[in-house]
Amino acid sequence: AQVPVFAVTNAGGQPYLANMDGSGSQIGLIFFSHDDALNMLKDMQKNPGASDARVYIMGLDKAYEMVKSKPTPSGIRGSNGEELTMVFRFFPDSKQVKIAENLLRKVGIRNSVEGVPVFVAKGLTLRKGSENVVPLFLTKEDLDLAWAKLRDSNKDLPSSPSVEIGNLLFIITQMEKGDHPELRNLGFFAPRASVEYVTKEQAAPTGQ
């Protein structure tokens, strides 16, 4: 719930839908980068019918429920008069996808990264309340900052950590199943840039 994600909606909170996928559904995009959401907003505002478009901020918990939901009626008719369905998809931060692919190449893995990449530093744990948590970062930059802070108190650590790449949806699905108790120690950490954007928007006189 503490990880903000972004969608482009009208003033009533209805999402603007992207082009159809192969199944005939309209796609509502949920962005992990506010910059990607703002780029879509600029494109939408070029359309006279979308002058009220805005960036809508929600928690990852709500967004995940939307993404895993079954297709629902979109209210839009296809060329043959049939009603098209609507699904929601995560739109990963393209910059972080490239970083993840470069890290995988360094260890001889040339697969393209599917979905939203998650970065884990081996040996890094953080205190969250009264618990030790293995942090899952959505940006490599935040992982590097956390590692640098850890090294401040332990100079014996290497200058850069060993990083593993995970898939966000897969990890959450495994958490929900409850088959792996060790996953309870994982914690998602909101991207610093996203939190700063949300704080700025909430402080703006006109709001979002």
C-alpha cells in the first residue's frame, strides 16, 4: 500500500484505455514511473476530448487487485458493434528494465526481462518496525543507496553488492500462496523518486 503507482484518468477517475491486445480487450495501463505516466498524459491532452486528463495516484495493493481481475466491460463498442472488455496491465519503468537486462548480461543471461523487475541485494536486510526485512527495490538506484548506507557501518562489505533480479507479479503471487515461509521476510520499498513526486503533488494548492 505504501508503494505508489500511476494511471492516466479523466476527472471522474475513469482510466484512459490503450489499444486492443490480441484478445480484443482494451488495456488500462498502470505505470511504475511517474515520468511514463506524465508522457501519456501529454499525449492524451493533445486530444480535445481528453482535456480533463490527469495522473491518478494509487497504492500498489489496489493496482495489483486491478491487474489480476478478470476482464470487465469497457463500455466501448468494437467495429462490429460488440462490447469490448477492459483489462489492466503493469507498465514497467523502461529505464529499470534496461538496467536489469544489463545486470543479467553480466552473468551470462541474455533473456529479456519480462514484467516489472525487482532488485534484491544479497546480504542486505533493513529494520522495518521491529522486524528485519529483506528489501525488494523497484529501482537499482534505491538499492545502491541502501547498500552505500550499509557500507558506512561495515567497511568490509564490497563496494557493490551481488544483485538478483526478480519479477514483481511472480513474487506477489508466490507470497499469496503462502507455500514459502521465507517470503514473509520480504518487503517492498517505494521508489524514492515516486514518493517525492507524490509528496510534491499532494502539497500543490490545486491537488491532483
